[in-house]
Amino acid sequence: MQIQQYFTPHADNSEQFSFSREQASNFAKFIANDFNPIHDVDAKRFCVPGDLLFAISLAKVGLSRSMAVDFTDMVSDGIQLSLKNNEDGSNELVADNGKCYLKLFEEGEHSNDEALISSLSESYVAYSGLTFPHILVPLMREQNVMINPARPLVIYEGAKLELDRLDVKEANLVGAESKLEVNGKRGTVTLGFDVMSGKDRIGHGEKRMVLSGLREFDEQAMTDVVAYYKERQQKLS
């Protein structure tokens, strides 16, 4: 994954960068396998994929044994962003006006190994691409709830990563336990994963998402949503 092609450095400030709609949309469809309409070039409420923000943050900040990312707002196209390092060691993805879109916390041993960071980022994004429908639909069926078919709202809230070692050149994610906790019309999905290097388990982590507008699970309605999603996938990929 050549992450450089999915953002645009500022012409006069090497610390700043932005995203065009084409860059973010191409990343969503061709790298993250994410066909959510909110990432379409002509989407009214366009949003840069959270996985792209996370991947670029790792590329610029590096990788630590313990990391956590929290998304605080959605990024649209054309916003000039930079990563600000705070006194407590955390990093924030901020715009010129100081608005924060992402917070990245890190502790422990650190690595700037480009091969490892690229390998981990690519595998993380690929695993995220399995979320819908492969992981999310069975979880919703199990809890007898579903997102609104007419206006599905799934928000990427954050992720955690714990690594036992950094002295490897490649890392791959393997799915672990995932769960959906329901609270009224809202739900929190936790996607667990193990981090492998070859046959060795070198860490673990989780990705968190929030579902809104939940209602009783309807098998036919969900079948239609999945069919529509797969149709978009075939047309746009």
C-alpha cells in the first residue's frame, strides 16, 4: 500500500496535508473494500475513511507497543491537517483552526520501521473491510437488532493495539472475538483481532464502532441491504 498517493502534502508547509474526494474515495473502495455511500465522490455528507486517517497517522508518527486512537469528528475534503505532538506524548490530528479530528495515544517501545508499519496498516485496513456484511450482520442477527436500512449509520469510534514485540518486518491481523452491546437504539461493536507474524502471535487489538437508529432485526430487509451493498461493490470496484 503506497499511502502517499492517498493524501496531498501542502505546497508551502511540509507538516500539513489534505485529502481530495477522489483520493479518499479510491482508498475506501480499492484498499479498504468499504463501499459506504458516505465515501462516494459525490456524497452530500462526504467523509474521509477513518482507516485512512489511522494509516497516515501511523506512517507519520510511527508504531509503539501500546497504541489507542479516538476519532473526535469527521474529516471532509480539502481541510489542511497536521499532527500535533502534545506534552503528554499524545498526538492530535488538527486543522488550521485548532479543531481536533483524531487523538492518538502511545506508550512503550517505539519503531519507525516502514516495512512493519506498512504491513500492519495494510492488514488492519483489509480486516476492517470484512466488517460489513461478514462480521456485522451475524452480530446484529444474534442480538435481534439491525441498522436502519434507509439510513444506515455506522460510526468508527476508535481502536486499540497492544504489541508484544516490534522486531519483525511484517504483521498480519487474524479475527478474534467480536461482540455487539445494545443500549436502546444505539449499539457498540467491538471487533477483536490478533496480530501475527508468521506463526507467532505478537499482539492483539480491537476496533470500535457505534451503530445508531437500531430497530428489530428483519431478515428480508437485511438481505436487501446486503444485496444493495454487494451490487455497489460489483459496480464500483
